[in-house]
Amino acid sequence: MKVLVIGAGGREHALAYKINLSPLVSEIHVIPGNDAMTHIAQTHPEIGESAHEEIIEFAEQQGIDWVIIGPEQPLIDGLADKLEAKGINTFGPNEAAAQIEGSKRFAKHLMAKYDIPTAQYYESHSKQEALDYLSQCDYPIVLKKDGLAAGKGVIIATNREEAIAAIEKLHDSENEVVVFEEYLEGEEFSLMTLVNGDYAVPFDCIAQDHKRAYDNDQGPNTGGMGAYCPVPHIDNSVIKETNQQIAQPIAQSLKSEGYHFFGLLYIGAMLTNEGPKVIEFNARFGDPEAQVLLKRMESDLMQHIIDLKNKQPIQFKWRDSSIVGVMLASKGYPGSYEKGKKVSDFETNNGTYFVSGLKREDGHFVTSGGRVVLALGEGKDIATAKREAYKAVNAIENEALFYREDIGNKAIH
């Protein structure tokens, strides 16, 4: 079987790594891919992930059996629709269903209509309306850009001044839609769910992401500074409740509204005193949660995707260990940062590092993005896995990168 992965980041590196372990798969291509993937897949940097017609032509010429779309933008732009129209099996929802991630407003309306637990919200349709709303809201308040913002469109304002600054930042235009949400207190976690219409199968292992840039959850929100799995202090009853109250109802509601979702639905949830509530949905694997989950997954992801297509039973199998992943990012991220900084002393061929923002120049790696590389550790528990992860971090030579030192601490007592 020939598989094509779309994307160039650490999530796609992990997907290619995991799919490469499947006995069902004979050949893996990644468009565009990155230079750290070349030992497990054929990369095609000459084709961009937004070049839909070139991707379709490539898939047809190469006889690709399955396309797996990693990032959100190609999904929002309808790549899955175009591939399916050509009869090419595609893992990833169509444009209409991908609105669950592409529009915060869409997701909120759906949850309100079908009584799916989430934060109370208010949506504004202009900068002035947003500013007017501040006189009646409680703090802290969460402000979200309606559309995609690469993980950086969420701002938590603790007072009116911060909220005004957030409104200025989120408004690219006067009539930008901004969603205000009540601030939820509790423990955050991520549940990945395989969905085919009304058939939804959640992973029976959850991960916890670290969104803030600095230790102790300080600093701005990022695309994710590290993750770990399993989450020992959130037990299976919470996974069960999240499945019953959120995963199954959202799949049913999408189908009821005429949206056919086939792919991975990421549920970002908060475990509150009233039970789990939705923070956000993604229409694809979370990053960096995918990296730690796929590293721990022992069963065959490609077989799971085929079984999902056929609505066959899916039984996940996990390694009897814990995984911790620590993100090394360019200094300045999520703001402005320099590129082209040399990074050395690590191997990309053993599943210890998944690369997001590196490229080869003159025989060595240099930085090419904000989040650069995720260093992973495995151990009998989170504490042991954390030690191994930071050994992998410390093996990397580069002074232009920074990282959090507290990844996984919430699970260590």
C-alpha cells in the first residue's frame, strides 16, 4: 500500500514514523515533508501543501492508496473534497465538516444547539461591539479569533486593559468576528477521536498539552510547548464521560446537520467541577499531542484508519510506558524570531526527535521555524519519561532555542 502524508511539521514527522511501522504500507511519500523525514519517507519539497492540483496529479501518477492530511489549512481549503472526487481514499474531513475547527462560531453554535458542555460565550461582529461588551463581562475572560490563527488566536485577559489590548490584536479588520468565552477552571486534557459520520471511536489514552510559552503556565499561548501521555491523575471514568457527553454527541450532531466528518477529531477539554467541557475542536491530530500518543501507540494506525473507513471495531493497544515530549523553540517564539541558526548533536532516525522547524544547509540542520524540534523520553512512569526527555533536550547543541523545564510536572507527585 502506498501512503501520502500532507504536511511538513512534527505531527507529520510522527505520522510518517508511525505509518512506516505498519506491515500494510510499502511506500510513504510526504508533501512537502521536511529534511528530517528522508530516512522513512520520500519527501517532495517542490510541491506545497496548498498546491491542490499538483497533489492530486502526484497521487494519481504514483498510484497512492491513501492520503493522510496532517495540517488544518488544507482541510479548511477543501483538499479532502478534491481528492475524494478523484476516488482517492483520504483521511481528513471535507471542507464543510472542517468548519468545526475553522470557525469558533460554527463550533459554538453546534454545541449550543445540541447541548454539548462548553463555556458560555458571546460573539462580537465588530471592534466597537467587542469593546462595548467589556462593560458587562467578568474577568478573566477568554477571547478567540473566529478563524484559524496557528494556535495563537486565543488570549486570556485578566482585566479590562488586557482585554482591550487583545481586541486590538485580534482585529485584522474592523468587522472581525471575535468569540468571548467564560474562563474555565480545571485540568486541561486532549482526547483524540476517530470519526466516520456517526461512528466515533475515541482513543482510550489521553494526552496533556502545555500551551503557554514559559514554566508554570506563564507567557503567551503557543502552538504547544510539550505534551505527555498517559495522564495518570485523570482516570478512565473521565475518558468515558467525555466520550458520552462530547465525542458521541458531536459526531451525531455533525451528521444530523448534514456534515460528513471522516478523520480525526481532536477534543480539547477542561475537567471542571461540573465535568469535562469543550475548550476547542480540531479537525486533525493535535501537535504536539500526536507525537507522544503515536509514539506510545503499539497497534497499527493504518489498520485503524482502514477499519474506521469500513466501520469495523477498533481496538487500540498501547505500550506499557509513559511518554514525555519537550518542545525546543526559537527564542522569541511565538513572536518574532531569527532563522538559520545551526542545530546539532541529535539523530532523527530513532523516534527520539520529531522535527517541526529545521532544514539541512551545507550538511547540517539550521532552524526554519518557531517550534523547532520535540525531544521525547520514555519510561515506566511520567517522572522517568521526563528525565529521559530532558536528556534528549540537553544533547542538542544550540543557544538560539528555549524550552520549558516543567513538562509533565502536573502528573508527578
